Amino acid sequence: MKSNMRKRLNLWHANKRAKWKDVSIMREYRILNKKCESEVKNAVKEYEKDIANNAKKNPKLVYSYMNSKKAIKDTIRALNDEKGKRVEDPCEIVKILNNQFKSVFEKDNDKIPDVSSVRERVIEANHKSGEFDWGNVTDIDTGVIFNKLKNLNEFKAFGVDGVSNAVLKNCAESFVKPLKMIFDKSLKTGEVPKEWKEANVTPLFKKGNKLERSNYRPVLLTSSVCKVFNVRNQLSETKYEIYAIKRADNAKSTWICP
């Protein structure tokens, strides 16, 4: 198809140079033009068929293709500021939404909680619970990390750190050891990497007046590596308690603990 498209373009230029007076070139161009249009239609049909067949595996591609066909794009063109004045400047709209989202975040009080009494209960609960054994609290089993990497959805978008799920999944064996070192370090110190505290924020309209900033909620696209380390569904409540407290102490207003 690409070769025919190039030939059609060359014939178009040839017709232009001949001022569309050469009958033979014009006839050849029209025949090839119809052929190219037919090939494009067939290619689109095959592409849409592939999207439909992979809809369950990659639903984001379906919605992305549907949104690309929309005549009206869902962009925020205007918002009312704190004084009720209509604002249309994109930079000002970003500031308004940023202030709105920050106002609903919990602020850090700069106080480090005492978790020494919790540590023993965490270790004890780890041995009793068979829900999902991470090994020692500060020594995560490499097999668990490997399985979580292999179960990642490679079609999911990545966060601020730029590490995609496809890379993590396909290179899981190479990532297990360095990720284990990072995870163990995080559990021991209660600190998390800077990139884990950051996220790409997209405002999502809920309902009501589209000019009201309170009618938008933030959708955060966080680090894929951090999602691998999301312990809420893997650890017992007691074990999660110690890590949630330590992690919340390090999180800033730009990050919400899962």
C-alpha cells in the first residue's frame, strides 16, 4: 500500500507539471487513486477488527480509538475562579484545578509516628497469615516480586518515572533483584523514592456545571514500580498498618497513599 501511495503522489506531481493536460498520466493517476482508496478502506476495516478482537485484553485502545473519532473533544475550555470570574487561559485553568485538588489532600503534620509497638505485631501476623506471604517484613521474597511483574498489564500507561509496564513485564528476571533492594530499603527506613510521590494528574469531570472547579476530580497516574509495591491487597491489615504510617509520613500533598 505504501508503494502505491508513493506512486500516486509522483503521478500527482507529474500531472501538476503537465498542468493536467496529459490524458495518459491523468488516467493512470485516477486508476491508482481508486486502488489506494480501496486499500485504505480495507486497512481501516482490518485495524478496527483487530481492536474489536483485542477489546478485552486492551480496552484502553478501544476507548482511545473511539475518542479519536469524536467531533467534539473533551477539553476544559473555561473555569470559574475563586471569585466566580470566568477564566479561559490554559495556564490559569491549571492553577485553579491545582489549588482545588490540593485543598482536598491531607497535609503532612511533620510528626513522625512511633511504630515500635506495631513492629512485633506485624512480624507475628506475618507468620500466622497465609493470605500472601511476603517473607520477612523487610525481606520480600523475590518470587513474589517476579510474579507481580509478570502479571502486569503491559498496555497500562506509565507514570512520571517513565518506566513502562511492558519493559517491567518482559524484563522481569532482570528487574527482580534491584527492585527487591529498593523495596527492602523502603520497608526498613520508611522512606520512598521521590518519583513514587509524584504523579501525572488528569482532571475528570463528574457532573453538574462544567465551569465549577469542584465538579472535577483528580485521576493520578503513578509509578508502575510503585504499583508493584502496592501492599494493600498483599499484606495483612496489621502489616499494612506499619508501612502505611511510615509511608504517609514521607508522602507530600502531590501524592495520596493507596
